[in-house]
Amino acid sequence: MSNRGDNEDQSTTEEDLVEDYYSILNVPKTANDKEVTQAYHRYGLIYHPDKHKDPESKRNAEILFSKIKKAYDVLIDPHKRAIYDSVGMKGLLQEGLQIAVRSKTPQEIREEYERIFKEREERRLEKLNYSQGHFSMQLDASRIFDSITAENEQFFPRAKQPFVGMGNFDMYQSLDFPLSINDTVTLSGSLNTHDKYGNGSVSASLKRILTSDTVVELKTTMGANQGLSAMLFKRLSQKCNGSANAIFRYKNGSIAPVLVGTVNYQLDTHLIGQLQYKTGLNFANSHMSTALIYEKDNLSANIRFQLSVKNSFVAAQIARKITDWDLKLKSSAQYGFMGVTFSYGIEKQITQFSKIDASMVINSLAGVALHLELERGLQKFVVPVHLSRDVIPSAIFYGTVTPIVCYFVVKKMLIDPYLRDREETEAKIKQERLRTEMMEKKRLALAAQNLMRETVSRIVEKESPNGLIVTRALYGKVRPEDKSESRSVVENEKLVDVTIPLQFLVKDHSLHIVNDQPKSNLEGFYDPCIGETKVLFIQYKFNGEFYETTFDDDKLVRLPKASHKVQWWSRPFSTIRNQ
């Protein structure tokens, strides 16, 4: 936990309530087994449930003893301690206990933990089914922007304009059933309409990971485009991988095979080269393409060249992420048999699982189109809108401006209020849970002080008259007026009296707090003002002299010290008279 400024958010966070095992036992991170055991035994003498007969004290002692026992079990075990020192309490999951057996350095332990955590997540995901969908509805709004001439006005009367029609419709849905880490079965179905005619198909596939470098997939399809397909992916070397796909479609009483081969090669750290060849019985549908793909940080770009009888082209695409705004700007250009195409667009992340995409596509032969896309998890909704059959400036302008205006209106009226309400609700639930945990820590800290009283009385008798006696100790938001002996802790809710737990730590006329973690982790302490800067104020007597000092929350404490001594002229008159 780090101290935050007074003007920053002072709400409770998960980090504020994380316990530190070294602070609980008040031992340094370099402590050996003997030091850890001695600290554990010292607290065990007062926390052991068998030493308390009062029911409430016994219950509190059981909880506190369990806490120091957990800290002791971790710090006394070399394997657990190595994991805890490297990745924290999260590394002490059941799956993580094997990390330190094979690893030695902190970096190796962290890498091993990340690997085991990933495997654990994969095992958890085995139990889940994934649903992936694609919905597309094509709209024709070209009559809004295309000019109505005298020749075709009889077919499109002005009274019926503007007019938006629905064209092709496509829907695809798939469901994945992970059988194991290596095997996945996928069931899928699709429906589509074109020129008032429709068809559909259902498919089933099995994907198997043979090795870390080899994946195979078999697929069968019934209905439209019925047939079989087989895919093989193979990592050929550290920088090279390839895939082969064989498709056998049954149509009009005959089988039409299609073969597709792809090779990818890592040319540089951020540059990949790709070569693909597709062929079949109909040579006119065959093509060969090559591409260069560049990705670095927030920038991605690619150049592609395709050679084909029907559609040869050269294309380039570039995209730039703006992480501060959670959006991506992208643009592309293509020149080939299908004319000249230029597109530009924007992709915006709305929530953690939702994003929208709007792109303008301008083609010298097909005209102007607006491509809208909403992606929610694994579900995708696509609406291509054909704005004009010719390249018309007004279609380009309104196709660009309208989605932007609509987005800001919807964002202002719907998205922002929804996200704000959801965040506030989640924050309230979390704060209530953390507040409950914080109150429990306070209760246990006061219970610990109560259990320490008898032992502290014996320590004070042993230290008297010339030893180290803590007369007053405050932890929290200490103000100048709080240092007065006449001032009660009750008058400042951001303070906690820690005289008893500090006196408990006194041994052989000295007091040491030996690590730089927040002192709220010490036994008998709690955090009275989470998120604010805290100090530890101590008044004590040593050899009959008065001492006073203040420590920052993350500083080591060593008492007594000559610099803490209070000169007689700066002490209250009552203390001098009563000496």
C-alpha cells in the first residue's frame, strides 16, 4: 500500500487491506528461520486459544492465532517463501506451490507462476462453452443521393423518395465445446438471402492440438456448400509457420476440390511476410497473393499483392491506435480489376467487451458505401449501407458526418449514463465489502490489544524504572494538537492508540520495527484513515528521561535514540513537578 495525498481519492482499495506476513510477525525480509520462529512463539503465547477461557476472547484468539500461523507457515517454508517474495499472496494458490521446486531466481519464479496461472485458466475454460455469431444486413440507400433523371423518373417517382431498401441478409452462429485442452468440437449454422432467394447450412468440426507446433481440424457441412474440409497448421521453425487447407464441395452431382496453402515468415521483430496460393478445378478462381505485415506498439500496416484471372490487385492498409481515447484510426487503398477503392474509418472501444466500427468505402465502379459494425464479446453485427452508385461528394460527406453525430448523441444520452450508473453501483458494492473487511480488521486489532494487556503489564514491570516504557503512542493522521497529553484519541477519529502493541514489542530495553511496510500490518494496529498519509507518534521514557519522536509510515523504528530526548525547558510544567 502506498500513501496517497490528502486531495486524492480516499476510497478503500484492495491493496489497502492486503496483509504483509513480515509485518505481522515484525521480522525483516532477511530474517532466518530462528528469528521467524521466535517471533511466532512470542505472539503464540498470547494468542493460543487454550490460554483464554472467556468465550469472546477465545474466539478472537483463534482468529488471531490462525493469522500468525499462516504467516509462519509461509515464511518458514523456503519454497512458499520464495513464491511469496516474488509474486505475493496470489502465488500461494494450490497450483503455484510447485513453482519454487524447479525455479531458483525471482525472475524464474515469476515466469513459472505466469505459466502455471495460464494453464489453470485453460483448465477453467475447458468447462465453458463459447458462442460466436455474425449477423449482417445490407441496406441500399442509394436513392437518397443518386440523381433522378427524366428518363428514370417514371420508375422512381419523387413522391416516394427518399427510400431505403434491405438487400442481402446473412446470419452465422457457432458454439464451441472444449473437450480438453487439446480437443474442441464446434457446431455452427448459417442462413442467408440473396435476390429474394435463401439457403442455409449446418457444420460440425473437430480441432485437435497434436503438439505445441501442430494443429489439425476436420469439418463437415450439410446444406448449402455441403462437403468436407481438412486443415493442417504447422510451425516449421522458430520464425516460419504454414497451413494447408483442402476443401471438397459437393455441387450438382460432382465434387469440386479447392486447395489453399499459406506460409508466414518472421522477417524482422515487427515484420511478417506471407505467401498464399489457392487453386481448384476452375482455374479462373485460382489466385496467388503475397503480403508484408508490420505491427509495432500502436501502429500496424500491411501491403498485399494478388495475381488472379478475375481479380488482380495491389492494396495497402494502415491503422493507428490512440490508447488514451480507446480508439483506432484506419485507412486503406486498393487498385485492381475491380477499380480503385479507398476507405477510411474509426474503431472505438465502448466498454471492456464492446466496440463499434464505422468505415467509408469509396469505389470508382461501385460508388460510396458506409460500413457499420458493432462487436459485443464474440457476437458481431454488421450493416453495410450502399449510399450511392456513383462517387458523389454529398454521399461521402453525410456518410462521414452522420455516424459521428449519432455516436455522440447516443453516447451522451444512453452510453455515458449507463456506464456511470454501473460503475457507481459496482463501486458501492465493492466499498461496502471492503468497509466490512476494514471494520473486522479494526475489531481484531482492538481484540489483539486486549489480549496483550497482561503481557504488556509484565513487560512494563520488567522495564521499570530505568528501562524503555512507552507512555503514549498514536498512529494515523496526527495533528499538532493531538500530541498534547490532555488530548483524547476519541477526539480524532483518524487516530488509533497503539501504546499497548508498541510496548509489547519492547525487548531488552529497546524497540525495533524492522521493515518498511505500512505499520497498519503490525499486530494491534489498523488503518484509521485509509488512503491518507499516516505517521507514528511516540512518547516514551528511558532511564527516567522523557523522549518524543514521529516516524513516517514506511520508516524503520529504533528506540531509544538520543536525538528523541525532550529537553526539560520544552516539557509541560506538570511533568517536571511530578518527576
